Amino acid sequence: MRVDSGGVGIEYEVTGEGPPVVLLHGFPDSGRLWRNQVAALVDAGFCAIVPDLRGYGASDQPAEVEAYSIPYLAGDIVAILDAQGLERAHVVGHDWGAALAWAIGSLLPDRVDHLVALSVGHPSAFMSAGIVQREKSWYMLLFQFEGVAEQWLSNDDWANFRAWGGHPDIDGVIADIEATKSLTPALNYYRANVPPESYVQPAMELPPVQADTMGVWSSGDFALTETQMLGSADHVSGTWRYERIEGPGHWMQLEAPDAVNELLLDFLPR
């Protein structure tokens, strides 16, 4: 399906019937990231709604960096909910999708039933997580340099990209990026939302999340510390639940799908 969001076309898939669950991917994925979760959710009686966030997959790619800021991304998800006639939905996000989920839960509380953040904690908790988190986030500074970052990632058959994050589906991800020319739009998420000055003065202050919220962190994550997820509890006024999965890296949906699915089905009410 496709919806117009302020002139930007957003592609999304709807599978199953029942309480809606919106699944938000991050960098460098598309909605395909959630393939192991969709079947489990549908079998359990949920309706899975999986968009390609703007810039990715079959969705449009605005040229302006500012078009990838969080308020526009949140507007895309609202456009999907409105097109489906939904007042509320469970929202599950990973990586940039988790940052977006936090923002939607904070700014649009009436649209979120339960919220699940995988890997990435609340933006304020992330920014205050200390020097170890800053060190792990070194690539965010590199990604600010248009052209330089693209070249660094793609040179020598994407050698740095392959070595950097250990994505378990790296060949498929690279094939998607090349087919859709989505590398620069994907990097624009960093350029629009975490410019260097944001480490001194955050771009926006978010009110507490009112929805019942679960944060999930995996012990092999190369980019995120446990501290930034644990600190998210201070930014949730609803019920907070924390779960740690031992072993998998950043892409826990692909490396430990059964564990992730079990947590989702236990937390999201039907």
C-alpha cells in the first residue's frame, strides 16, 4: 500500500487482522528487516503494519536533509494510521525506528497503545549515557560529511560497511541500497537529527512517554550501551519493562528472532 504524507509517498505492507502493530526499521534496513516478526505476530492474532521509512525501499526520497527530521518521520506514521482508519496502534521500533517510536510516544500519546524500543533508548537517555556511548557513536560524526561518508562506506565493494557493523544480512542490505540508491537518504537521518551541535544542546525536549513501554537491549550490540537503555526508565510515565537478550548483536530481530518474538507476544496485549 502507499500513502501520501505531505507530498512524500510512503510504501507500507499490511498483513493479518487484529490489533495493529506498526514495525519501524532503522539504518540501513527497509521494512524487510521485520520478516521474522510479521509471521509470528500475524499467527498470534495481530495485524502487522510495516513501512519503508522515507528514503528507503519503495518510499520516496526527498532531496532536502531537513526532510528527514523526526517530526516529518512521525507525520509519515500518522498518515499511515489515518489511511488505515486507526486511532491507536502498538509501535515497535529498532535503531532509528526506535528513536522515532520514542518521539511518537512522547509527542502523540493518543496514537500509541504500547511501545517497544529495540536497541536504542530514549533520546535524552542516549545523549546523557556518558563517554563510552560517545565513543561507540563515533560514526555519527563521520556520517555528517556528505560525499565523504558515502565514499567511505561504498569503496572497495563496500568493504568498510561490511566490516563496520556486522550486519547478518549485509549482502541483501547492500543490494537494496544499490537498487534504490538509498545511501544518501539513509545518512540524512543522522545529518537532520544528530548534527554535532546536538551533543551540546539537544534539538528538542520530549515529554515523558505515557504508554506502557518495553526496552530491549542485546549484549553483543556494537553501537549502543546498556546504560542508554536503562536510563530510558526516567522518561516513561507509563509502566516500564526492561529486557536484556544475551548474545546477539545490534540486529537482534535477525540473530535471535525467537527471543524477540517471545518478548513481543508477551508484552503486546491482544
